[in-house]
Amino acid sequence: MPRRRFALAAVFVLAILPHIQFIVSAGGFVQGLANDEQHDLISIRSSPFETALETLQVQIGYKYKKIGLLRRAMTHASFSEENNKALSILGANVIETSVSMRSLESNLEISAKELNRRISDVSKVESSCAADGKRLGLHKVVRVSPKTDSSAPLVVCGAFRAVFGAIALDTEKADDAGECFWRVHGGQVGGALAM
């Protein structure tokens, strides 16, 4: 009986030894990195979430320098205190500013009423924002608690807006985020490009 326990313990140690060596050898180096960089270094095997983030970057045509911003953009408040609420607010403002700029560039004589209508059309949760987000498949990527429906329009819309807020922070330029929005949205109210 003791030999069997020893054999099981030996197999267990041999199975985890490569992982322990990696952690020990990288330990000193890992301490000097930011949390996002640590996550990137340590996650050798790609999780389905990380794979989905890579796919999403290809779809939107933007590669994040700080992938942690995209992770946060795809994290709903029901899942974590580190969530996409603030990024969603920033993203909504980036989108509204971009709509205003494009509208005024094409017609400086546009009425305030028409400008507000265009902003409102692009900002509508179900007919525009959530529709664009669902075309990107964000409802399959965004992390939510088990009690939250990831395909709910408010959840998808929040994640969609947060993507562009995260780009604005990543590039430190709202214009870059606005350009990416137009590539994804397709230039039409409520119509994202087919992905």
C-alpha cells in the first residue's frame, strides 16, 4: 500500500513539475511586470476567452497594445468589479462625437434637430448598438455572471461601446476609436458590416 501511494505521488509530481519550473524560473521576472503583462506571460495555453479576444481584434481591424483594456471591455459588471461600465461611457461619447464630426464635415448647415436625430439613431440600444454588437458576436464573448443573459441588448450594447472606449484609451486618441467604429458600423445607422 505505501508503494502505491509513493507511485501516485511520484506521477503527480512529474506531471506538475514542468509547470512549477516555469513559475519558479519566471518568478523574479514576473514580479516586475504589470498585471496585464503578467497575465500574457503566464497564460501559455490560450483559453477560449483569450481566443475570442484575438478573433474580435481581427474582426474590428484593431490590435490592442494593452490587451487588458479589451478584457475589461468584455467584462460585464455582473461578472466582476473590474468591468466595462466606464469604458462603455467613454465609448458612447466617442461614437456620438464621431457621428457629429462626420455629419458636420459633410454638411456644415445641418440643423441641430437633424444632428441630434443622427446621434440618437446610432445610439439606440436595440436597433443600432446591440445589433452591431451581435453581428460581431459580442454576446458570445462578454463575460457575465451565470444569472445574467449575455445576449440582452443592454449587455451587448455596453460591451460594443466599451470596445471603442478601450481603443480610445489604448491609442490615447478618440479619433482612432471613431475610425474603427465606422469600419465596424459600416457607415449606416444600425448596420454593421457583415463579419
